[in-house]
Amino acid sequence: MEQRLESVVRTDVLGVPVDVVKPEDLPAVFAQLVEDRQHHQIVFIRLWDLLRARRSRSFRLTLRHASLVIPVTKGIISGARFLQRREPYRYSPFDFVIKLLNAVEQKRASLYLLGLRRNELLRVEQNIRETFPGIRLVGRYAGYYPANVEPDIVTAIKKAGPSLLLAGTGVPHGNRWLAGKMAEFHPGIYLWSQEVMDILADRRARPSRRAIEMGTDYLGEAVRRPWRILRFFVYGWYVILLLVYRLLKK
């Protein structure tokens, strides 16, 4: 069920929900997420995800029911401004999660890690233990598991009852998996991010502050997966949709 948070305003870009959260309000929002004993899913949304949500009803519902839909690419911010919507704030996924982990540590709350290969997951655990010694790590399970193991994973997460479940690659369907399973878990925060888990596992470098501010932090991903350059043709369609929406005053 969708949970609305104080200091969070929901707007939309091309009919896809996006949340407006001021940086100065983040500590209070995180405190509410940790303390209010509700189910909360946080979703990072890129421009490609926004366009996918327009085509996929299941993903669109995932976003609508999420407690926070956080834009992480400049195109979404520009689109909201062009459509004269309430302009959201853009966040770096890694910086956002680090601030969230700080809040979890301050509340002496707990964390469960899910995804990646076993050795990579152990590296994430080590990095978090060293950086956030006040967080209680209550469990972990590597990704890329066979389907018949999934009920055991769900049971393990339910028994652990983490305040925050942080998931990455190796979890099938990512955000949609969390959205579908969340009701089986205890109240808490549920977040999937390939980028964040890869950085914590030392699989990729953290984008520089300058790259984030300039909106060029995606270039590293383009180098690793050059075929994604073809998405630029789809982004042209995004510009056309913005023009149509603006003309029709949607």
C-alpha cells in the first residue's frame, strides 16, 4: 500500500509519478521511514525507467505504490520543468543510500543484504561494517539463485525482520520483485539498486561530484555496455512526448 510521507510532494512527468524531496528534508524523511513501522519501497528512476513505466503497467504500479520515487537523471528534472510541474530534486543513488545508512545507524536499526555473487556480497558486508559499525547486519543472501530456493530466502528475510533490505543484481526483476514480495516481509525499507551495490562491492568506481553535477555520470555505464548508446534514439521520442504533453496542457 502506498504510504505518503511528510515533507514529500508527489508530482508526475508524462503521467509517471516522481517525488519532490528537498535535501534539507531528507533527515526527517529517513527518520520517518525507519520509525513508523510501515512497508516502504524506495525506487531510483532514470529517464529510461520513466519511459519503460509508460509501457509497463506492472512497473507503473510499482512506482505508484512506492513510498519514494527518486529521480537520478537530469532529463527527468528538465522534463518536469518543461511541463511546468513541481520540479523535483535529483540525487546520486550512492550518496542517497549513504545518507540512508547513516540514518539507520543513528537509530541502531538493522540491515539485510541481498544479491551479487557471494564474494562480492561479502565485500559489501565488510565495507558496511567498517563504515557503519552501529548498524546491525541481520543477514545476507547472494543473488543468481535457483527459483526453488526463493521460498527459503523469503522466509529468511521474514525471520530477520530488517529495518532496511538493500538488494542488487542477481535478484530477478529487481524493483518489481521487491514490490511483489514486500507484503510477506515485516515492515521496513526495501531498496534495489544495481549501481549502489556494485560500488559497495568495489565492482565500479563511484562517479565524481563533477560528473554528477554535469549529468555525465552515465558515461561510465555506456563504456561498460556500449550497446546502450542506442537508447539515445529512444530519448528523442521523450522530447517529442514532452512537446505533445506541453501542447495539450496535460
